[in-house]
Amino acid sequence: MASRWRALGRNLAALSRGQDLVTRAETAQHALAAERRRGEAVCRALVDRHCDGWELPPPPLRRRVGADDTPLEFWAKGIASSGAVLDVFGPAPDSPVLDWGCGSGRTRLWLQPHAAWRTHYYGCDVDADAVAWLAQRGVEHVAVCDEQPPLPYPDGLFAGLFAFSVLTHISPEHHRAWYEEVRRVLRPGGVAFVTTLGEWALARASVPGQDHYRRHGWVFEADARPGCSHHLSAVTEAFTRTAVDGLLAVGGYDERGYLEHQDAWRLRRP
Ligand SMILES: C[S@@+](CC[C@H](N)C(=O)[O-])C[C@H]1O[C@@H](n2cnc3c(N)ncnc32)[C@H](O)[C@@H]1O
């Protein structure tokens, strides 16, 4: 009897600890929601003060470029990408720079405070709705481009090019062709900053996909949802070094250097 009584006590105590965990998780969830609201308020204030009150694109357009359609997701990732752009190309470019795969301007929005960027920013995307939204917002040099090269620009137009989370959705079988195109639109000495997915993305791939990555250095898994461009494309560092070989010089490789899960490449047209 005594041992059954003790066992009952142990079980009930465990259950009450479980309840503790639920209560702590709920408290953490409330705290996180409050932090997110604070983060959104900070971003909104920055947009109002520095970016001419730039409006958010509608939720469906935000969802196409992000993990979700929250304002915080859109603003925060744009702060990260625009920070990298300002690091690489500086606040005052004097020649055109292309945002290949610009989406609805998540990066462009945070370049608004810089007069030179308002002049020299070019953007293109396969998403005609996103491009139309940017054009309506008054962004001048935006264009719809095709899924495959060529881009709608003459040889050597750009002093720079950046592409955040774009090659991460394009099959690696086409990466070399895209690097050839990047080289074509860059002028000699021009710099490209692009991101790729690698090892860290493999958890999202199927088991056969992971196996393919280990054997061939890349994996591509299409997202079959209609209108969805969230395909998974991951490559090893060696894959990209081979893909750019003879086209672009690698000036920098930063493993997980963008948003802590995408590899960042600084490439230069010789
Ligand atoms: C994850 S979103 C990133 C958008 C933007 N670069 C940013 O960081 O906010 C990927 C973008 O790449 C675009 N895209 C996919 N394949 C493309 C291609 N072949 N050429 C141009 N854009 C492409 C998609 O339409 C989408 O806007």
C-alpha cells in the first residue's frame, strides 16, 4: 500500500511539473509576443522617420518573399540584407547596382534614406505583381525578368549586383548559367554579393535529397504548391567554387554569413 501511495505521489508530482512547463511556455509565448510588438514598433518608427513612411506590401506579396507575412519578418530581413548591401557597396554608389530577385523591395525600402541609392538602384524579379507594386510605389528602374537568363540589361551595365535568397530557390543545375549572366551584366571590376543555402538547410530536404547532396554536392526540391517559389536549392561550398570558376573571382565566402543560415559570397568580375 505504502509503495503504491508513493508511486501515485510521484506520478502526480510529475503531472504538476508538466503543468509548470505549460505555464512557463505560455509565459514565454506572451513575452515573445510583447517583444515582437516592440520590434515592430521600432521598425515602424524607423520607416516613418528615415524611409518616407514606405508602406508595407500587402500580405500575399510579403508571404512570397518570407517565412510568414508578418511586418516584423519583412522589416527585419530587409534590415539584414540592406546592412550587407551598405557594407559591400557603400551608402553612395555612383553607378547602377542591380537587386536581382528584388521581390517587393524588402531591401530597397531600407536604402530609401540614401539619395545615391534612390538613383542607382535597379531591381528585377520574375514576380510581375511584386515588380508592379514597386513601380506603383515610385521605384523607377524595376523590371520583370525571366526564370532563365538573359536578364533584360545590356552587357556591363552594372557596377554591382546583389541577390539575397534567390539562388536558394533556383536549381543548382542552372547556377553556372546564372553566374555567366551575372558576369555579363557586370562591368569589369564589378562586384556581386549573392547568398546560397548549404549544409544548414539539409534538415528541410527529404532523406533521398540529403543523400543526393552528400553524393553530388547539391540538392533541389521543388515546392509544388501553386504559385509558390519557395523551392529548396542547397549547394556545397565546393559546388559554388566550381560553378563560378573562370567567370568570377571569389573575394569572400562567409559560411552562414547571412541570417545565420545562408552562405554569403562576394564575387568579382575580373
Ligand atoms: C526569398 S525571395 C527574396 C526576395 C529578395 N531578394 C529579398 O531578400 O527580400 C526570392 C525571390 O527570388 C525571386 N526569384 C526566383 N527565381 C528567380 C529568377 N530566376 N530570377 C529572378 N528572380 C527570381 C522570387 O520571385 C522572389 O521574389
